[in-house]
Amino acid sequence: MPGTTARMLALLSLLQTRRELPGSLLAQRLAVSDRTVRRDVDRLRELGYRVSAAMGPAGGYRLEAGADLPPLLFDDEQAVALAVALRTAAASGADVGEAAERALASVRQLLPARLRARVDALEVDLGDPRPSADPQVLLALTTAVRAREGVRFSYGDGDRVRRVEPHHVVARAGRWYLVGWDGDGDDWRTFRVDRIALRTPGGPRFSRRALPGDVDVATWLGARAKGSSGTDTWPCVGSAVLDLEPHEVAPYVGDATLEPLPDGRCRLVAGSWSWTGLVGLLTRFDVDLSEVEPAELRGACAEVARRLSSSSSPAGGRARPWPG
């Protein structure tokens, strides 16, 4: 049986799920008796934690939000997770780096030496700095999303005030975006939060619209990024056999599919926002292509070849026709 302090930390961790948990389940998870669970709950209440109890077969314990902040207790895994989250906060795209560093310094002082060493060993490469979103703007936008209230803002360097029904605020690839219905453009749009300057007053309340296709926001954003108006798939998908061994192609295929062939070559099945874009993807390997499918992709290959042949001709000269 774990010691009293460790057991109470484990109990508090379970209760912080904000769900009502039966005493028998808590006793089973902690490997103690129901009576010990009741005593530990009383100790948590003495420390200032508001733990409610419901009687009966379907009853249990639940940690309620209180007006006063009781002492914060973390087990080892929670403490390390908190420190890691604070250290990587600058990569989230929100302008909270300095505040996160101060919070990390405070948490670090409370960690025992063995955990402090683990946190200090974490090296985070944040890559190239990107414009950060103002936390106050993020808070105002997320509040408007929950309240279903319109927002007004200027965007980038423009002076025009946009009227938007905010649908979601999402983080993607180190940036924050607002997804919403643009009342002026009468269409769905995405806006970088770091380029938004909110205006007051905001807009009126609205009835929430469903995203096109009634999909979730992650699927919709993925589709927009790929130039698709429906599901999170490429609008143009084709294939070609490359005169390369599979291991030479594999590091560069991204979300494409690679099929090894018996003769040592490989077939690449890939997608793009356009047939011309797919030609660019295939030709970057600088090898012969064969068995190009479908016909739209073959046509795009011929058109790109014609343009390149024409661009390489001397001024006033005549390009040689592409052999077809």
C-alpha cells in the first residue's frame, strides 16, 4: 500500500478528471479499502479541496471548482508534463513565451532534484520564430465562439473592417487561425490570429452554421489546405512508375503511397491541388516516368513539356514540338 501522501496525490489526480467516480472504483484503483478512501477524501477537504459526495448505489465523489485556490499538488508525471508544456509554450504560436518562462522558473523551484534534472535535460528547438498571436485576442475570439457573438476586426495592413461569425479558433503548424463565416464575402474563411486587430463593439449574436459538408473543423481545414472543397483528400490523384528503387524515393513521398515493383523500380501514387502541381511533384525526382495515369495527368505532362520547350527557345525562334 502506498504512503498516505502518495495515495492522496493519486486520489486527487483521479478526482481532477471532473467526473463523479464511485468510491468502490477509487478504492480499486488505489488498492485500498472504501473506508480509507473516505478518510483520504476528508483529508483533502481539510486542505481546502471541495470534494462533493453523492449517496446511493450510483453515487460517488467529485471534485468541485472552489472560490479559493487550495494548494496545488502534482504527482511526478503531472509535474514533468506541466514543465514540458511550459517549456514548449513558445512554439504554440501564442505570445506567452515570457510568461511561460516565469511560470516554469516557479515550478522548477518546487521540483525535487531528480525531477528537476529530467526537465533541465529537455532541449526544445522552436525553429524559425513566427509571428505570435496576442493572448488577449485569442481569449476574446474563443469567448466570442462560445457565446456565438460576431466579431469585427481589421486584418493585416488593411483598413477595411470585416464582420465575421467566429466558428473555431485552432492551432495549426505553429500558428493560430480563426475559422468563421465572412459576412462581407458571404463565404467561409480562415484568418491568421496574429494579423487580427479587433474592433469594438463586436457583432450581433448569431445561430451557429455547420461547416460545408457538415464535417469537423480539422477535416475542413485539411481539405482547404489541399485545395479540396469536400473531404480531406487531394482533388487530383495520379500515379507513375519511377526509374528508382523504393528506398531512394521513400524519404520524400509525404502522404503519397509507394509500391515496390519486381524489377527494382517503384510506382508512386500521389495527390496534389492540381494536375500541374502533381507533374511538379513527379518530375522533381529527375528520372524517367512511365505508366502515367490517369489521362488528365498525361495531358498535364504534355502541357508542361510544351511550356518548358517554348521557354527554352531563342527569342523569335520556333520551339520543336514535344514528341507525342
